[in-house]
Amino acid sequence: MVFSSSVFLFAFLPIVIGVYYFANRKIRNVVLLAFSLAFYAWGEPVYVFLMIVSILANWTAGIAIGKAEAATRRRAFLVVALLIDLGILGFFKYQGFLADNINALAGSTLVPNLELPLPIGISFFTLQAVSYIIDVYTKKVTPQKNLLNLGMYIALFPQLIAGPIVRYETIEEQVNNRVENLDDFTSGLRLFIIGLAKKVLLANNVAILAESMMNASPSDIGFIGAWAGIVAYSFQIFFDFSGYSDMAIGLGKMFGFKYLRNFNYPYIAKSITEFWRRWHISLSSFFRDYVYIPLGGNRVAKSRWLLNIMIVWGLTGLWHGAAWNFVLWGLYYGIILIFEKLVWGKLLERLPRIIQHFYVIVLFIIGWVFFRATSLEHVGGLLASMFGLHGFTGTMTFWELHAWEYWPLFIICALASTPVIPWLRKHIENYISKQGGGHPVKFEAAPLKGNEHPPLAGLDPSIVLATGRRGLVFTINTLVDIGLVVLLVFSIFAIVSGSFNPFIYFQF
């Protein structure tokens, strides 16, 4: 089951909301656990037992680590838990990849490829379990004694299949002591609608061109087709992934949870270093805190520091998929980050902002070639077309490519990739404040400090207290909410009509 489906929107979500809010507060975690397991079992009826095993193993290990006094025993329980978590992930996600590479090196079939279907979301809920058990070991959090509560944390349906990776320390207090209220519910609903619109109205439509170009032979589509396809894919993966994150965070707020922001306008970054502070923040911070820093981070000799970066980014690539193109994608970014630190980073900072943005855009677009390609040969073919080796249109004509039909959608996607709406919101607030004798609103379009989501209810109601312009603020906020309702209606029409609705997280 996915968020952008009729079953979820018209059946599952209304039922779980109704049951949750009618249930006694003491059993609401049990309600969420039961519905989360049902949500997962809808598409993975067998693998739901795998999740239950993971929940039991991590609950048992957490209790054991909490009770153990000797450091060796605590470490032993940690190692066992990590072996179980990573063993499950490794077996189901990488068995075929390892078997194929071992057999290729040996020249014969030494290890059978079991061709196991990948449990959806296994990479996300496994990393959540790993973060919990490590934080219990380092005493950042206390062990969760209630098995059902820990199960609810690991299996909670909003972030189960597409993230974000929610650390237990983020919601530890909220597990038992969260307070649901109407403001948070409506704020979460607004964010869910925005995420749904990103996915259904932007990502799904631009994906049609991306699929058409990326699935064709690179020599057939040439320079124009290759660039149109990879630009379309760049918009698709951003609006799809950030849209799912927005929906997950919005759903969390509807049930009283405050998840951290996962995307912060990464396409406006001025360096690749900044790009990765804005893109999939929960994953970047996970690898930083649980891999990079334990390896020594940058507090080691330069050679070891370089190795640490490449290990982290190699693992980051491998986490995204069991194929060499994903490993190369991770190493590609590791190399760029090293060069930004050691070679051209300071020069980049002195360049005009437009050149900084152009630099980042070109690099992440090329990076998506490694990510989207189906093989190393496909990577080579796409890059060859992008650099003009197969002509402007390959074996097709400009009109046969149909890429020209998408330029209005590209413009909309480009604008939606920037903080133009928050920018407009704050400028309107400043205008109202000045007209009412208030102080200008301090504003930074897309700050890197803090991962809380910005307000989504139109204008900040607090400016009414400073200006007295209650009617104007109410009118603007009402128009914003009407706009969100329109987005929801159009999104529902697209879903009900059976429009192209790909799910790109099967590899996770």
C-alpha cells in the first residue's frame, strides 16, 4: 500500500484516524502498531513476520544492554543485535548481488542467486532499529521496556516504506507523552496535501518523460533526449522522495509525532557539501553519526580521513541499491566532497552565486545518471549521449522525442524546487507588519539551522497581535487553505483516473 493510492486515502487513513482518536489514550500505541503491521502486510504478507522478528530481537537486546553492567556484556549484546539487523538486511538485499559477483570472478556458479524478493522498506526500518540499539548502548536513550511501544516505533506506517529515518531519540519522549491537538493535526494535514501534490501532480507527470528517455537506447535519443530524460528524472526523484517525506512527516503530526525535516530545498545549494546537508537529511546524519564519526571522522591522519569519507560514501551508495552503479554513485560524491574540502572549495565560495548554483546543478544531474542507469554500460551510453557523441537527437527526430512538450512542466518544477512560496509568505508578512506599524519579519529563505518544518498555515497568526489586521490575515490564510483543497482535489482526480503512478522505492 502506498500513500498515493485510493485504498490508502479513502479506506486505510480514515479508518486508522477514526479508531486512533476514539481509542483510549493508553492503547493508542497499540492501535498504531496494529494498523502499521496491517499496512505492511497489505503488500508484504509474508515479510511482516520478518519485521516482527526484528522488533523482538531489538527489544530483547535493548533490555539486555540496559541491564548489563559489565562493558564486555553490553558490547556483546550490541554486536549480536547488529549482526541480526544487518544480517537480515544483507541477506535479503545483497545475497543476489554478492552471488553474481562471486560467480563472475570464479567463472562458475559457486553461490546460487536465490533471487529473493526484497522486503519493501527494509533499509529504512533496519536503520531505525540500528540507531535505537546503538543509542541504548551509548546511553543516549533508555531501553524501551514495553515491547509494543518499540514495535510501534519500528513499524510505524508513516515512515515505514520510504522514510525518513526517524531516530528513537527524536521521539523517545513522544512515545508515551505526546499531546495531540487540532493545530498539529491541521498542520500535518496541510503538509500531507503538499507532499501528495508533489508526488502525484509533479513527480508522476515528469516521470513519463524520464521513463521514456531513460528506458530507450542512449544512441536513439541523442544529446537532447538524454539531457531531457535525466533532467526529468532529477525532478521526479526530488518531488517523489521529498513528497513522500512530507506526507510521512505530515501523517506523524496528525498522530502527535514531530519528525524532523528530511529535505530542505537541496537544488538551491551552492556546493555539493551543502547539497548533502539539504538532501535526505535523515540518511546523511545517520551515516555521519553512526559510521563516519565512529571511524574517526576528520580527527585522524589525512590518509585515514580520506579513507573514512570513501567508506561512508561507498556504503551510502550501496545502501541505495545492490548494484555497482549505486556504489559508483556514492563514490562519485565522496570524491567531489574531498575535492571541495582540499582543492576548489575556497575558490568556489568566492565565485558568483549563479556559477555556484550551476556547478551544483551540473554535478547532481550527472550523479543521477549513475543512480538511474540500469547497468554500467547504460551509464556509459547515457554519458556519451549527454556529451554529444550520438548526435543531437540520435536516430530520432526532435519531434519524435516529445521532450519539447514538457517545458511548461519543467518551469513549474524548477520554481517548486526553490523556496519561492516561503519567500512570498514572509514578504507579505513584512508588508502587513509595516502597514500596521509592526517590525519586519526576520527571514532566511531556506535555513540550514534546525530541521523543523516551517509553518504551513499561510501567514503567521501572531502578526495579528502586532498589527491588528485580523481580517486581512484571515482572508489570506483562507485563500491558502482553499488552494490546498484544490491541490488535494486535483491529486485525487489523478489517482482515481489511474494516471501513471510509479513507486520508486522497491530497491529500498
